[in-house]
Amino acid sequence: MISYKDLGLVNTRKMFSKAMKEGYAVPAYNFNNLEQLQAIISACLESRSPVILQISKGARKYANQTLLRYMAEGAMNIVNASEHPIPVALHLDHGDTYELCVSCIETGFSSVMIDGSAHPYDENVELTKKVVNYAHKYDVTVEGELGVLAGIEDEVSHEASHYTNPDDVEDFVKRTGVDSLAISIGTSHGAYKFKVKPGESVPPLRFDILEEIEKRIPGFTIVLHGASSVLKEYVDIINKYGGKMEGAVGIPEDQLRHAAKSAVCKTNIDSDGRLVVTALVRKMLHDDPSNFDPRKYLGPAREELIKMIVHKNKEVLGSAGRA
Ligand code: G3H
Ligand code: 13P
Ligand code: ZN
């Protein structure tokens, strides 16, 4: 058993209570490789933002869970040796079984998500409660999910979303003991969140549902998944240099800004980072066709990712300067 505390990580409890009090959202960025992790850490140190490093089941399969764990530990050595350390949580994104959550907790994660949203309500409650009972013994925080997001959630694909029913949240939170709750109010995973015709704007998120949920569980931490904005400048670079991403569209940043001031204390961003890396790699390979040194295209991709993350922390989530 490796305790996250020995790795210099923190759970999400204090992060969320500060975010709730001060009206911002803590960013949760996914990583699968070295350059993404370096960019997240550099950008959050530069902008003095607390951060949640997220590892999905897919990331564990891609990069090897032991290696990812040591990468996070290495990142923490850099963070804690810096002049102004920032709070960092290591979080399992969309855990789908009790066993997976236990294995993450045993290898140093400080926070886990158990996503039982695909199960019938009572099964979701039972599964989530079981994970909470185990996790809390080790002071690991747990995120649950109610409602279904459209798009791909770690190999599980949902055609349509089901908004979270505000009537369920109080009972769910009480019965499971979760520390935070992911809800569905119109966001979805991936780079194609809405089908809009040229010139049309995307439909607004269902802030009415969020407000109703806040009334039922006042002061409780809400999590927004699928919160990438699918930044047009990067989609344009991808399309310009041989990509094909017509119709890619995300959540406008002003809506995320609005959400960050509410009970939404955690905002999940993965696709925006993927777009940045893909855009820069495409451009760099196009600009220098003779290059075969990955550092010469992954390096600029990493630099651009730092810029994008600093922008999110400063201008969208309001987490900059809160560490
Ligand atoms: O919620 C989904 C995240 O973006 C992780 O995606 O399962 O492809 O790593 P992934
Ligand atoms: P995006 O696909 O919008 O980045 O959402 C990421 C996410 O919710 C990870 O859990
Ligand atoms: Zn998600």
C-alpha cells in the first residue's frame, strides 16, 4: 500500500472547500504521456493554481499504471521543490469498478471517481457507497456521478444524455457519502458536443437544473465533465494541416466562467489538450518535413499546451493565484 500522503499529494477536500468559498473551479486535466504531464505541472506552477491530475482507465492501459504513478511522483518532487508549491491531487477519472478504485488507492491516488451512472439508480448507490467506505479509510476522496453524459466515457459510448434529476441528488449524496458529484446539464465528452449549422450558436447549458441541484444540496461540490471549449484556433490549425474535424464544437468559455462561480468546483478538460497537441504536431511536421526528432514537434506542442492551460486557469476557471 502506497499512501498518497507520502508522495506529497493531497486529496480534494480542502481544494474544493476553498473553491466553493471563493467562487472558482479547480481544473482537472487528463494526462497520458510525459509532455502532457510536464505541461500541466508547468502551467499550474506558473499560474499558481491548484490542480487535479486525472488518469482514465484508457490512460492506464496506454501508458502503464506503474509508470504513470512514478511519473506523478516525479512531478510531485518538482512541485514540492519549487519556490511556491501548489496543491496537487492524483485522481482516477471514470473508474467503473470497485476493484479498479481499490487498486488506484493502493498505488497512491488521492482521489477516485466511481462512475456508476450507467447502472440503475440503486446499483449506482450501492457501488458508490462501497467505494466510499473503502476510500475514506485512507482519507481518499470520492467523486460519484448521477445523470449520463453523451459521448464516449472510457469505452462506454452513450448516444444521448440524460440530465441529472434534481430529485435524486440529496438521497444519493446522503446514502453514498461521496465528496463530490458529477452531473449532466448539457455537456458531453469529446470534440463534437453539439450539432450546429454554420452561424448557429450552441444551446446553453441547463443552468436551471444546476440551480435546482444547488438548492437541494447547498454547499455541496459539483463536478462538470465534458468541459472542453474545443478552441476554434486549434481546430482550424488541424484542418489547415491535413486534419479533418469539421463540425467540432465545445462549451463556450463564458458558460464555463459562469459555472465556475457556482457550486461547480471541479472542471474536467481533456479534449482541449488533445487538440492543442494534435494541432502543433501537424503544423511542425508540415513545416519541417525532414525532421525526424520527436522533441522538435512534441516540444512546441508542450509549449502551446502550457499557454492553453494558463489561459484556462486565469481567464476561465479563476483558479490562477489560488494555490
Ligand atoms: O472522460 C473521458 C476522458 O476524456 C478520458 O478519455 O478514456 O479516451 O482516456 P479516454
Ligand atoms: P472533454 O472531452 O470535454 O475534455 O471532457 C473531459 C472529461 O470529462 C474527462 O472526464
Ligand atoms: Zn468525464
